[in-house]
Amino acid sequence: MKTLWHHCHVASMANGAYSIIEDAAIVTDGAHIVWIGPRAEVPDQGDINTVDLNGAWVTPGLIDCHTHTVFGGNRSGEFEQRLQGVSYADIAAAGGGIASTVRATRAASEEELFASAQRRLLQLLKDGVTTVEIKSGYGLDLASERKMLRVGRRLGEQLPVTVRNTCLAAHALPPEYKDRADDYIAHICSDMLPALAAENLVDAVDAFCEYLAFSTEQVEQVFITAGQLGLPVKLHAEQLSSLHGSSLAARYQALSADHLEFMTEEDAIAMAAAGTVAVLLPGAFYFLRETQLPPMDALRKHGVKIAIATDLNPGTSPGLSLRLMLNMACTLFRMTPEEALAGATTHAARALGMVDTHGSLEAGKVADFVAWNIERPADLAYWLGGDLEKRVVRHGVESTF
Ligand code: NIG
Ligand code: FE
């Protein structure tokens, strides 16, 4: 049965801009949009459900393209330490940081991980998110990475959200491989990735390329294996220092390179040529009180598409609102509200390899949208979080929370 959604304005985000349609209508058939345009031009649909959206502004469902939603414990104690002057790198070197979340995640049952991740994910969904990427990377052994990825799959089955699973086994060195990083990378490539891919738990492969994590040579081994398995790659790159991981990512046609505060103009040129999306994470920048800004001018000059995500994780960005990140992208990174919204819709879809079906409101695309009771689209980047009044439609069906 078709549905006509009317009495609304649309910011379709087609072509990465608001692409506003005033007094609009959307016709959905099952999970897809079959027509969208001015209300006065709707073709005759015969017998059809109609839904009055009461003058709402309709945008694509928000897409959070970089999260670590599944983890055990939390690290508010480290937050207190950092506020007393201990650095993120010092905490990591002393066995805290990612390693402490790995201990908590390994100790947690799949049920416990599911329950805590579901609570966090619901916060994102209540903020208008209809698609989310979730990374593993706090297990760092086959069984624990599998446990995390299974939770990701189950969240997608049980909640009204499309989940993309990313395997981030190359996030940190597990204690059992201390001083043997090359051996751990070999284990990821020969054992972990092939097994997890065979179980259909992996949609993309990520790594943490950083002086306190893995080198470009080690990341390259992971990328080669991902390619052999037919999986696209992404990379945490240039967050704390410049190793040119983003250029490496571009060489492997990565969907995205993420963080990027320390990237160079050459990296931006390489990413633009490869179509690799720059995923900026203002929550991590803010929470770590970083001062080095991502090179916005170089990204814009070379036409790199920019996405914005929460990076929801216990160590560097306990961010439960993607809209808050849109605000931070504007205030901290000087993006416009329009660029920020494109970063959480169409460019985020591209960063997940889903741009042909998601991220903008166009005939033929999936009917994932949010009808917001706001005055203009910029309101989405204006309010600092909060539960804005809205109706969320996913796959043509209104979600209830
Ligand atoms: O995206 N940069 C590496 N990974 C996470 C942080 C993980 C952690 O500290 O637990 C990030 O910021
Ligand atoms: Fe991250």
C-alpha cells in the first residue's frame, strides 16, 4: 500500500545541499520513496493512505557513520584524571585507555553488551538516527570481536535502525601480544578477519593508524586482507599525529578516513582523487580538548566530501546526540549548518558505501526520514542536544520508541 506524506517542507539533501522543496509531498511504497516534489504536482495515486505532517520540516534520517556503541564499562574515571592534567597518551601507556575497555568488554557477556549498547543506541535513535555504523575493536581476540559484532547484528534486527558492522580488530595491541604488533596483525589477517567475514559479521574493515597504535605498513597488511575478502576499508587516521594514513586509505579506495586533525593538503588531494570521505569527529576533538583543527580549507578546496559522526565511545567521545555533533562541527570547525547536515546524511551514507540507497530523499531511495517540528533546517545544528519533537519514519514505517 502506498502512503502520501504531505503538509510539510523538505530538505532533501540531494547533491549535498538543502535542496529545499516547500509545501512538499512524499509518496512511499513499502520501504521506498516512489515520488517526491511539490504538493501541487503529486501524480494521481488512486487509493492511498495519507499522513498530515502538520507543517514539519522533513530531512533524511540521520546517519551516524562512526561509532563504537558496543563496549563494556565506561571511563568517567579517566575523564577525571585527564581533567587533572594526565594526557590520553599517558593513560594509554599506563594500561588504561582502550586497554581498560578491552578488559571490561572481554569480561562482559553478550547479553550485558547488548543491554548497555541498546540503551546508548536508543539515545541516538531518539535524536533522529535511522542508520548507524558500529565498530568492534574492544575485544581484540577472535571470540570477543565476534561477541561485539554479533551484538551489532542483533541491534539491527531488534531496533528500528539499519546497522553497518565494521571490524576494528586493529584498534590496539592486546596484552597477550605485547611487543609483538606484527604477530597480532598477522593473526588478524590470517585468522580473525577470514573467520568473522565467513560468519557474515563484517561489512567493512577499519584500523587505528597512529604512533600509539599501528603503523602504515601494518595497516596496509589489514587493507590487503580486506581486499582479498571483498570488504571495503576505512581508517582512523591523523588524530594525534601525521603518519599519512589518510593517503594510504585513499590508495586502497577507502570509503572514509576519520578524525584527520593532523592531515596535510597532500592527503586531502589523495582523498579527493579516490572519493574517500573525510569523517570529522568534533566530539572527540572537544572531549580531548584538542587544539589542532582539521584542515577545513584544504578539504573544501579539493572537494573532499565531509561527514560528521559522534564517534560514540567510552574514552574520547561519550556522545549520545548526533545533532549536538552538528552544532560542534559548526562552532568548532566552522562548518555551515547546511554542510553539517549533509555530513550526517548524504556524505555519511557515502562513508558507509550506501549512497545509492540512503542519505537523501529522492525517488528510488529508501524511505528513511524525519519530520521535525522546527522552524528551518538550521535548527538541527542550532539546538544543543535535547529531544526535539519529531516523527521518525524508517523503511516507510513510523518508528515508536
Ligand atoms: O575513535 N581513536 C581511536 N579510537 C577511538 C577511541 C577509543 C577509546 O579511547 O576507547 C576514537 O577516538
Ligand atoms: Fe573512533
